[in-house]
Amino acid sequence: MEYTKINGRQFYNMIVNASNKLDEQKDFVNSLNVFPVPDGDTGTNMSMTFKSAAKEIENMSSATIGEISKKLAKGALMGARGNSGVILSQILRGLSKGLADKVEVDAKEFSEALMEGSKSAYKAVMRPTEGTILTIIRSAAEAAVSSNKTDIVELLDEVCVKSQEMLNKTPDMLPVLKSAKVVDSGGMGLLIILKGLHEALRDNIEASIIEYAAPKEGVSAANNLEEHEITFGYCTEFIVLGDVSGSESLRSDIANLGDSMIVVGYEDVIKVHIHTDDPGKVLSHALKYGELSKIKIDNMREEHRSLLVENKENGYVEEATSLESEEAKKYAFVSVAMGEGIENIFKDLGVDHIIEGGQTMNPSTEDIIKAVELINAENIFVLPNNKNIIMAANQVVDLVENKNVVVIPTTSIPQGITCVTMFNPEADVEENEEVMKECIETVKTGSITYAVRDTEMDGLKIKEGNILGLVEGKIKEVGEEVYSTTEKILEAMVDEDSELVTIFYGSDVEKEKAEEFAEKLEEKYEDLDIQCYSGKQPLYYFILSVE
């Protein structure tokens, strides 16, 4: 069958099929991550981002292609996780721009929309690197706009072939890929999406979202929550289709009806989340601002009872209660962290809200928005503490309307902790931001973990199970034993200007052995202050800080 044009229903099936394909193959995409540490999650991040987008358009198969693409972009933006997920969300945002206000599109219009997706992705990255997902979307777009195919099935076939050819060349663009004998993982994820789009149209697939096994996202604080502590029993979520300028008024209208409230406006959509005991009253207020869509009401007390019985372990945001106070304070902090000990350190330093996440599970843009909206403060500093979370955090700045959100681009837990300690509540926002960004440069970060695969990097031969010592995210030591490798990493980090060494030991390290190791270091580095804390972080035996 020839497709000279595609409408909303066909586009819907293409997107849902592509989402299912990526979800099905996310572990394969993860396996292509070059870095052999146990946090290769490109496939997971891309899949969860795209699934969030697909769920946003669920049941919209009768809408126009322009309407679907707009909702698709919104879902991806809110669900974006990790750098690869954020870039993917920008591709979909550009695609939406190209398809805006269209009922159906022909091959030329679809090709131009792909090009908009490519341009949007490149604009989102400060220093674009070729040999990545960016190269693949650019190659796909260029193949589309230069094609003379009028049948969109044939066009997509050509796009997939050209994208595969370019993906095969990524090892020649990035030496690290060549050394590991793999293609780029983000590029592979995008190719799977493109093939999913092509397959759905070619085979006339009527697609529906398939739920594969969800990845574990860490231990939820809900496991420790007593049922009587759930103040408001109904988690109420919905979308208002109306003027986004009404979001502030709607927020005020429902503020006294519950807690954990989020009201986020984007273009002509207002997304609402609130815990309340009277969902009907909330919905009644919302009706004044437009039509309601995607209404979802869950009985949290009932769900909590089931959660305890099944002992599920999933969830990011640690606290289920609102942190609102009567009067907004001037400053607050939101930090991403993993490990009970590290979370407690941040709390002791005055961080208002912890988002559980980090290496193996990056929180989404929406997770960070939820945390920010829980806090009643004029200025909120966000500490991502991981380079793969910074892009998602930066998107929050433009999506939260009633608070000044400032992202401090911390790439490690030690950087985040140092930033909090340097905060001055008497200084203004700009001064604090400048000081914290400067202090990031004074913190050296090391970490000790294990290899999850055989590979070779920078002349180092690595076998699965080897102990890896990293400095600023780069592998510097490969060993067989944790403590000797840790000692070598510290030798590489400490110099004549060093004054303080801080050790955070993980959940797999015995307290007595960690303290013995710290005593040994005190004897070795007599002029340095050695501090040792239980971080209880997973995957990493030690996180090290030298200042």
C-alpha cells in the first residue's frame, strides 16, 4: 500500500510502535554503553522518555497529526531523563514544530519536520559531539529532505538505511567507540525508533502501548510511611486544555484543598497534580479554566496497603508530604542523591528535599518539577550531582513559573555537599550562584566501583569484575582489590594544595574496615584532615573527595 500522506491515526500507531520497540530493546542499547561501570543507562533513559511521550498521546488516535505531535512533545519534555532523554525530547519538540497545525502531511512536509527535529536537538547541546545521537538525527533528516520519494514508507526505508550506515561510522568518529568495538548507544536507540516508525506504517500496525518489566528505581520512602501519615488520601492528576495564563489562578484556587501540589503550564496545556480528600472539588475549580483531560484519581491509602504487602521498591521522590509552610522562605535546596547516609548528610546541611536517584536511574524533568513545587520558597537551588541529570534539571528553569529555580551544575555528590556548605543565606541569589559554581572547581572527586563488562579504554585492559578507580569520571586504575585501588586513586588526587580528604563508604563496605582504612590514611597523610562517613550508596564502594 502506498502512503503519499500520513494522518494522525497513522502517526499515532507509528509512535506507539516505536515506543514499544525501544522499550523491548532498551537493555541491548544499555549494553552498548562504552563505560564499563554499572550505570550504563542510555537505553533506559531514552525508553522512559519516549514512553512518557507515548502515554501522553494515548487514546488520541483520532486527533490530527499536529495535535498528536504537540502532546507528544509535551510528554517527552516532562518525562525526559538523562542527556540522551533530553536530546530525544528536543528532537520530538522540533518534530512537533514542523507538524504544527497540520491535519496530515506528505513526504516533503514530514521530511522538513524531521529536519526541525535535528535543528532543535543541536540547539539544545552547548558543544555538540559528532558520532552520537545528534549525528544520527542529522543524517536521518538530511536523507529525508534530499530524497525524491513521495511514498512515506519508501522514504522511511531510505532514512533507516542511511541512518544505519551513519551509525556504523560512529566508531570512526569517536575513538572510544572504536576501542570498545561498539556503535553509539544513543544513536542505536534513535535507529530503533526510526525503524519502529517505518515498520508500523509499512505493515499497517494498529499499535497499543505494551508494558514491559519496569526497572527498579531505588527504595521508596513509602515503605516506611504509616497509613495514618497520609494526610490526603486521593492522588489526583489531570490536564486542563485552556489558556496557560490561568495556571497561577488555578494554583491559588486549589492550594487549600490538599498538598503535594503541582500546577505547570505549557503552551495551551496546564498539568495538575495534587493530593486531596475531595477530588471533585478540585476538578470543579479546574473546569473554570478549560476542558479536562487525562483525569486520574488513585486512592493512596489503598495503594499504600498493597505496597507494604508486595514490598515494591520503586519511586524517586523520597517524601510524600508537602513541604509548604505558611510564609515562603527566601532560599531552599533540592538535591539528587542515592544512599541513606548521603541523603542524611544533605538533610543535616539544610537541603529541603532529596530526589532519590543518580547513577543507575536518572530522575526525569517532571520528578524535579515535583520536588521544586513541594517547597514554598522564592529561590530554589537544584543540585543534580551527576552530569547526566544536568540537562533535565535545566529544563525545569523554564517550566516552573512561580519560583526562581537556579541549577548549580554539580556532577558529583562531593561537589553538591561542598556547594551547600558554601551557601550564604545573607547573600543575594547571584552572589550565591557565583560562589557555588566557583567552588565546584575546587573539589576533586574519585570513586571506586566494578566493571560490568570486558573492554579496553585508554590503553587499560578491563575484565568484568575488575575493581575500577575513577577520577572526575575517568578510569585511572584497574585492580583486583578495593582498598589498594582506592589508595592508588587517592595518591593520584592528593597534591601539595590538598587540605581535606572525605570518604563516603557504600552499602557493600563494612564499617569497621572503612574506619580502619581511614586510620591508615591519617597515618599516611599526617597534614591532611581525613573524614569518613557512611554513605550507604549502592554500586560504588567508595566516593572520594579531595579539597
